[in-house]
Amino acid sequence: MNSEQLLDILKEHLPSDHFQWRFDRKTDKVRLEHAVLKKGMDISLPEILVKYEKKKDAAIEELVHIIRETFTAMEKEQTEGFVSSSAIYPVIRSTSFPKESAAGQPFLMKDHTAETRIYYALDLGTTYRLIDEGMLAAIGLTEVEIMESAMFRVRSLPTAMKRDEVSDNIYYFINNNDGYDASRLLNSAFLKEMEGKIEGHMTVSVPHQDVLIIGDIRNDTGYDVLAQMAMHFFTTGSVPITSLSFVYKDGKLEPIFIMAKNRLARREGKNK
């Protein structure tokens, strides 16, 4: 499948007179505009094609769902305005994620580690919108108030986990599919509680936004399994964050590279 074939499939799945498609062959991107809302989004076709190779039709269905939910959120914003601070959460993104919205407004964000950055999201029910500076007046809160509210809310998210054991190493998975699984990384009380249960080295992984993996690594094989696991989730997630994992100790996160023969290399950077 090539980009033009993918575009045809998307048009078939999103048959609406309101949608206007503009395909730029030079950048291999599509600009999708909603004629009524007067808003739109950019879609990078090569990224979707890579996911299609791995997930086939599920990748198309996932993208179509995201597009529909995004425009639904935009429509809700126009008709109902923004909701209260009780619906604001922090979200984790990679440091390569854009720093401003499609309209050119800087996102509210905070440095986190050398691999990750914290953004702030206005929850809209089935989807959410990242908060940019142009939204502050409508929300009625300052940057500090938004950040404080988000960190308070993340502590209220459930932390039910599934447990798996491989070669005497324990792995815990948080996967609620609420859009904020990776955000549990910011719940310091939860991480501290988990640290008390870990017998080996504690690792934390956020390969994409819908999973948080905590490892109790008790031997070298555990690191190899963790590396394979993190890479698999990273390549299959709808919003990848980082394929690297972190060692957690005394409230700090340190990114690690897992190399040949189970050797570890640590990367210097911010750890907050």
C-alpha cells in the first residue's frame, strides 16, 4: 500500500461532505479540514503506513476513530465551551513531540526526563485536548493552577495492575485504556509504594500513552525481556512515547539503554 491508496481508504471510511482533503505529495501529509467547524488536522501518511504493516486494518480503524473523536471534541468545544479544572490531567509525551498546536499556540508543558515531557490535557469524555496558551483565558485558570490541578487529579486514577513473571522477573502492567495510563508515572506516591514491594531493581516503562510497565528485575535476563517488551509496545501504540525504560530509585527516574550481553548504559538528563 502507498500513501495515495491509504488516502482513498480513509476517504471511504470518512464519507462526509464536510471533510475537505488536501494531499501534499512533497511532504506526504494530508490536511483534513472540517468545512463547518472551520478547523482541521494534519495527518502524516508514512507513520500510518508503518503501523498498517504491523496492525493491518486495525491501524486504519484506530486512525478513523481518532479523527472522529477529535472533530467531535472540537464541535463540543464550540457549542459548550471548556469544562472545569476537575477534568484536567497531565499526559506524557516524548521530547520530539510538537511544542505548539496546529494554530501556532505554545502548549503548556514542563520538562520531565531526558526522554519525556509533561503536557496538560482537558478531558472531553471520549477524548481530550492538549492545553495551549490560547486556551487559558477560556478555562479561567493560570498555568500554575492548571499544573497543580492536573497533578492532583492524576493521583485519583486507579492503579489496578496485571502481573506476569518471566525467568524469575516480575512485570506489572497498568492498561486501563483511559488515555492516561502513562500518566500514572507522575503519581509519586504510587511509585513509592511499588518501590517498597520490589525485591530486585525497579524499572518503569512508558512505551506509549496507554500502558505503564513496572519491572521487578532480579537477573540479567530481566533486562533483555524488558527491552523487547518496551520496543514491542512502542511500535504498536497509537501515541508512542519512548522505547527506553527507566530505573527508579529514591524518587528519581534514570533512562537506561539495554545493550548486548545485558550491559546497561545510563543517560544523563533531567529526572524529576
